[in-house]
Amino acid sequence: MACRACQKPLELLPRLPSLRRGVRDLQEYHNVLAPASISSRRPGRIAPSITSTPARRSLHTSLASRKEAKSVLGRLQGALAGSTNAYLIYGASEKIYKTCSAQAAYSISEQDRKDGKVTLGPDGEDVGIGGGIWHNDFKLLPTFSTWSQVTMLHLYLLIVRMRCLEKDVYQNWQAQLVDHFFHEAEEKMDLLHGMTARSIRQRSLQDLFQQWRGLILAYDEGLVKGDAVLASAVWRNLFKGKEDVDLRHLAAVVSWMRLCLKNLDKMADDALPLYASIVFKLPASAELAVVDRPAAALEKIYSQLDVKVKDPIADDAARELPEALSRPLETFSRP
């Protein structure tokens, strides 16, 4: 019987050639067919910058390059064609998952854990060293529960978009993304929190799976019934139902969720494997300025008060998905 650290590599060993081929296809696709370069025109702003086509024929517009582009595009589009392309979906979903997982990443020193110097939070959780908007701006402790809730929130937004694909493709994407999450969750339990007994980890993973299922139902209900219900779901899951939660934070997260779903909905299906995570580049904290913006009916009242509204870190145009990603990517491979 292999230990937990060896189990996953052993499971993937028979599929290694196909997994490598899937990752190689993604890299080739990025080099040959990347339709737009997304750059920042100023700090904190996300805006499209689509390079113009040169007057003379370059390497990437040669006949051989177009044939290569068509071949690579066909292989990548296979990720959206059916469940037989599970290996390509594995490579694409792993890259997207890493973006989701990094949003509320934290660390705990092994030496501090051995010496018993790890700080405990109000709920008895191990508190590590974090950073980023979820820990700094939204005042969430760098704990396992914060990391899992933030990661599941990002995964949920992706899965909502994947539901628009064919049933077997959507189920394959969801299975791969969820597998990545639970593999890393078990790894964190072992390496960061000293849960070396597999039986203990399995019980914790079962509890985490129940949280995941409940989170999907709660957020689905919020999307259907309105922002008030969605804010309630975010409060119960992400903010643990704390009575002293900042309502601005709740409103900002709800606004950010709606924005991400809007941009994911605009993205072309064949752009999802490579560019789905681009919607998360605009941080949720950017929506705090949107929340603080007075409504049209209150602008006159605000103008009479000595109240200064903070300038948004991203204008309305920067909050939108680049136009290039709303069109099928095959249009960029044509001469």
C-alpha cells in the first residue's frame, strides 16, 4: 500500500503520455493562437491590448503556420467536444485551478508546528501566514477554512459557466476541478496541519465535501432569488455567519460574483480552457469602490455633504471582458 504522497503519482503514471500531450497542446496553442495580450495601462487597471496585424506576411501568417494553428486549435477544441478528451481537460483544468487556489494561499512553518508555536484562531483553527485581498482587505484569517471557502467560491463561478456546455463535457470539467481541489486539501491537511492519519483526513474530507455540496445549493439559490439571498449565502459560508461582518464586504463580494459570471458568460466556449481564469484578475476588493458609489437618487444628497467617495481602481471599461475573447478563437487562425 503506497503512502498518500505517492498515491496520486502512481494513479497518474499509466496516463502520463496523454497528460504530457495535453499540456503540450495547451502550450502550443498559447504560442500560436493567443488572440489578445491583456496588459495593464496603469496600476490596478485591466484593459485589452490587441496587437495589430503587420502589413507584411510574418512567420505566424505563413501557410505552414496556419496549418499548425489549425491543428493545434482542433486539438484544444477537443477539450470541449466530449468526455473522451479527459486528458486534455485535465491539463487545462489544472492550470485554471492553480489560479483559484492561489487567491487565499497561506503557509505554516513546519518548525512552528513542531514547536507548538502555531497561533489558534477564535474557532480553534491553525492560523498561518497569508496575504492578498482576502486576508488584508476582507479581514479573513489565513486559515484552512478561509482558503477552502475562497477556492470553492472561485470554482463555483467556473462551474456555473461550464454548465452551458454539453452535459458530458461539463461533468468532466467539474470532476477534474473538484479532484484538483480535494487532492490539494488533503495535502494541506497533512503537510501544514499535521494530520498524518489517513482515516482522520478522510473524515475531514467528507465534511469538506458536504460543505461543497451545500455551498453549490446556497449560491445557486442566491443567483436565482436575488442579491439579498446571495449575500446571505456568502455571509454563512465565506464569513462564517459572523454578526460583526462589514456589510460593504458582503456587497463587494456579491457584486464581484455577478461581474465574474457576466464576463464568463460573454467568453467564447473555445476560449475557456486557456483564458477562463482571466476573469479573476480584477480583484474582489475593486468592487468596494463600486459599492461606495452613491446611487443616482442619492447623488444630490451626497453633493451637499462633506463625503468623499474613493476613486475606483478600475473604470467600467476595465471591468469588462476583452472583446477578443468573446469571439470564437478560430477566427484568429484564418489568413
